[in-house]
Amino acid sequence: MFTSEDYYKDADSGLKNQLKRFDLMNVQQTVHIDNTKISYYEVTNEKPVLLMLPGATGKGISLFRIAQQLQDEFHIFMLDYPDIDELDSAALAIIKMMKDRGIERFNVLAHSYGSFLLQGILKHEPKMVNKLVTINGYSKYYMGFFALRTERKNLQRFLKFINYVPFNRYQDRYASKTRVAIDIYKENKPYQKFWKGFYEELLMISDKEETITNYRMMLDYWKEFVGPITFDDFEGEALCITTKGGNVKGKEGLISSFNKVEEKRIDKSSSLALVEFAGDIVQSTKNFLRE
């Protein structure tokens, strides 16, 4: 993961060392499940299993800051998105991967778009999930037809752009947007520069084929309107952590799809809630999964 110091110029050395140590101690692994590749970081111990599903980056390592603080209490799998563009097939590949490892029951933490994969897992094997935590996760089922169509069109335009411009141009454009968008830690520039570099690197280490596959899988989620839906066969409990703003109806829709659900609201907005509110997220997750 940590491929170049260029991304982290003048960034906080403590955070850089933490990322390097995590990367070295938990080497990324790859398995092939029925011709579907799944890459993941595993923190191995005898604790309860926690499957971690990333947001739009599609990279499990994007959750390393959360995983760092949970690794003493959980056997962690931090997954990259499977290299397949059908959401159901991706969810089934993850389920088979866990079964192949002899894991019949596990907890899930899903961030943002990772909640789409979580919903796929619950659709096919709800009884495998013990408890689940979502961070700004959302569902299409309560958003309405026009909002659904907007999400679909936005992704279609994005995919068209990636397909028709040189990939390095796409990377440069969105790297620049990333650097501008991340405005957390305004009083601590070395911290801010680390996270700008970290997310720029996540963008740069993804190749064109991988990026297109990831976003086609997201588009697959939005392709049809069927709803509302509830996960009645999921007998466990859900904790939905939300921050201010974003896709409010989608967040409310996901919350309402669970029978046993607790909502944790962080009444603040952030360009990078996963990082800025990591302390709240970790503590809420620990308390919830310990019960």
C-alpha cells in the first residue's frame, strides 16, 4: 500500500509509521472464488470475526484507522471489492470465501457504498451475520424513483468519463479534487497532509479495469427500483452510525429496513467522517459488539 513518499510530503510521521506497520504486519492476501478475485487484509487471532467492507474507494485499507483500534478484540477481514461487476455475484463470492475458511457466523462493519455489499450478504445468507454496523450506509428502497434515476445517471456519466479519457487524466483530475475536498484537521497541517496523501494514493494504486468494475458493481445496485424492503430473516441487531448531511433519505431507508436497530447520530458533517470521527465510531462499535 505505502508505495511512495511523494504522496505524503510534509505529512505527520507518526501516522506514516502507523500505516507502514499495519501494512507490514497484516500482509494483503488474495483468493479466487469461482474465478472472482478477492483481496483482503487479515488480522488473525482467536477473537470474534469482523468483516469490514469499504466505501467508494473499494479498498479495505481505507479502514485501517478503524481496524487499528479494533484489532485486539476482533479477527478482522478488511476486504477490497471483489473483481466482478454484479452485486449479487460479489456478495455470493464473499459468502463462499467465509465458508471456505470455516467461518459460519461473523459480524460486519460496512462504510458507505460497502453497505450495498452488506445488503447482498443479508439477501442470501442473513443468518450468517451476527451483528452489523454501518457508517453512513444507505438503501435505495426509500429514496423514490427520481432520486434512484439520478444516482444511476451520475454513475453512468462517471463510467463514460473513465472509459473515454486517458486513465491517468482521470486519476490526476480526481486526485486534485481529493486534495481540495479533504479539509479536516485545519489546525494540524501534517495530519491533514497525511490524509490527503493517503486518499490520493488509494486513487493512484487502482488501475482502470479495477475502477470500472467497482463502479459497475455500484451501478448494478441502482439498476432497478424494488421496494420497500426489510431484512426480516436477519435475526441479529444493527447499529447505524450516521453523520450530518449526505443522502438523508437513503440513510433513513437503511435504518428502517432492520427490525432490531440502534441509531448513533453524530450531529456534525465532515469531508472525511470515517477519519475525523474515528474515535466515536470505534467506541460505539466496541460497545455494541461487546453486548
